[in-house]
Amino acid sequence: MSNLAYKNKKLHFSNLDLSKVARDYKTPFYLYSEDVLVENYTTFYQGAKAAGLRKPLVCFALKSNPNRELLRTLAKLDSGADIVSGGELRRALEAGIPAEKIVFSGVGKTEEEITYALGVSKKGIYSFNVESLEELELINRCAKKLGKLARICFRLNPVVEALTHKHISTGNKTHKFGLLEKDILASLRQKRLWSHSELVGLSIHIGSQLLDLRATKKAIAVLSSVALKTKLPLEFLDVGGGLGVDYHPDETRKLPTIEEYMGIVAGTLEKEFYAKTEHRPRVVFEPGRRIIAKAGIFVMKVLRNKVSEKNLFVIVDGGMNDFMRPSLYEAYHGLVPVKESRATKLSHVVGPICETSDCFGSNRLMPPLKSGDLLVLKDAGAYGYSMGSNYNLRGRPLELLIKKDKRIKVINKAQPYEELL
């Protein structure tokens, strides 16, 4: 669900006229819809339930968008959190997500972060998704100092090649993420690693923006095989996240529905795990993009045009420091004018940053645009603000939320110069 449509030749998002919003708030800004966020999360969770998965726990990936207000909305829906830093752990707790619903991933957890995570409740967080044996040793030492028992989930590297951008593929042995099967099984025989730790789960996460689920199916099969080989009554199996969205029109026909995705998860677990044991662990998910991407847009204003022979540059007030995905991954995002008119000109939509890569779209067919016109970058809720920076000493942009009653709430003020380091 994106909820972005023209009415009377004016672009509306969640039934609000964007031209009116831009009269009240200075561009550039992010605008999120609470309705879309709630619907996306609910569809995901109910899809897991409908597929017959036992006690599903949906842990929203904070790296995709850590805004407090958005997380509070998810917390009210009983969402958990997938975190990769101590800062994200603090943010999840501040938003009301309980420690017993938080999984901690990432290859570089520090002693300080581990100690903090162990101390946030009587049992600490739900699990540490461990990605190396040295990390396990450190967690065990920290737990021993505190007189605690750390809850461990090995992140398995299933050695599969996900069909996605090379920088967001994470499930092969050439990637820094996860442990190989042989290392996981060997560690279970080393009693010194488990004096103050217990293995409660196994997880996988093979990449992001996944539209082809063949590698996902294979990875879940490997996860099931390793889980059976541990011969332990694991509390849960974590199938990770990464389910994609249709940024480009050509991706719409490839996009797996939630029903299709959950069917693959449930069907593969049934064949590869449940059919071979009476044990029924719960299933954990770590979605981010699928929940939040289409719940947000990025609104910019045209500053001016520039013509260089056959090249028409439309220069906007948003930059790659505000929204990084196109410059980092050459990612496609739809660009639509707030005022509906016929597209007639091939244009390069670029920002003010002193980098050639500061480009939101090249050779896009756009209507004639002039200074002051508004332009929307679609599907900007995931990895937008969270990946932003102060490059060129630019303050971070405003974040707004359309509440259920259609009120607009400022959920993050635009950053003034005085706050820049």
C-alpha cells in the first residue's frame, strides 16, 4: 500500500493535498502515513498467522527507519525490534518495545553494547544473533561478570546467492555476516563457550530488496537442516527479513505478495523441519523495508533548471545527504510532480550537493518544471532519513507524520546549523 494518487490534478498522500502541506512546512521534508504503516505491519503479521506459523514474532528492523514516533506506533501493534547497535537498542526501549521482543544482530557488537543488552531486563534481550565465535566468547564473559545467562541465536550463513544488489546481499561465505554450519556445530561441543550462555535459536538473513525467493527457500531449508543437527529443542527459528518492494514499475509483476512469501516460509519449514521432528519452535521475522518503505515519501522543491546542450537538469532542494539510496546503490525511485501535467521532457533530477552522484533520476520523462514546483520521491520510508548525513554542512530535513485523524505531527524538527558538528 502506498496511498499516493492524483485528485483534481493535485497529488495526494494518505488523502492529504501535498501542495497544501508544502505551504505550511519548508521543503525538503519526509512525510509518513500512520495508516499505511499500520496496514503494512498488520498485513505482514496476519499473513504469518494465516500461514499457520506458530507464535510469529515480527521484529521491525530499526536500521530501515528508527524514528521514535513510528516505532511507538509499531510498539502498540506488539511489534518487536531487530537492532544492530546499542543506540538502536536504546531507541527501541524508549519507544516501548519490550526487551523480550528485541533481537540484536550485527558483526561488531562491543563489550559495552553487550553488557547493556544483558542488563535491560532480568533475562536481558530476547536474543543475541551471534555472528562469530569470538563474539560468543565475549558475550559469555560479559554474562559471567553479571551472573546472567545470555540467550544466544546463531546467525547461520547458508551460503546462497540472493538475487539483489551486491552491496545488500549477505548470505554467502564471501560476506562478513553469519557463521558457517560446520563452525556452529563445532562450537556446541566446546563447553567453555556455554558456561553462561544458552542456544535458544538459529537465524538467517540473506540480503535486502528480495524479489526472487528461490534463494530464500534454499536458505530456510539449510536453516532447518542445521537446526535438526543441533539436536536441541530450539525456542525459535528466525527467517530474517529482506522482502522487497516494487520501486520500479517493472518490479510490480515480480513482487511476491505476503501470502506467497509466507507460503514459502511455512511450506519449506513443514517439508524440511516439522516433518522430521515433533518439536515446534516459534518463527521470528526481521522485516524493515516491506513495512516502512511505502509509508513514506520525500517532498522537494525545484530550485531552477539548467540546460547543457541536450541535457536538461532539474535542480531540487533535496540532496544525497537527505536521501542516499540512488547515489549509493543507483537505486530507482519514482519521481512525480505534485501538480499533474503531461510528461514531455527527458530530465536529470539532481540535488545541490557537490558530487556528480547527487542525482535522484537520470533521463526521466518529466513535465516542464519551474522554480517553486514541488516534486515527490516515492517509497522513501526505508533507508532514507536513517542513512542521511550532514555532508556539505547541510542540516537534516524535517520529518512529518499524517496521523489517523489526518492531523500532521512534526516527529523530527529540521536540524539548524547550530546543531551541526
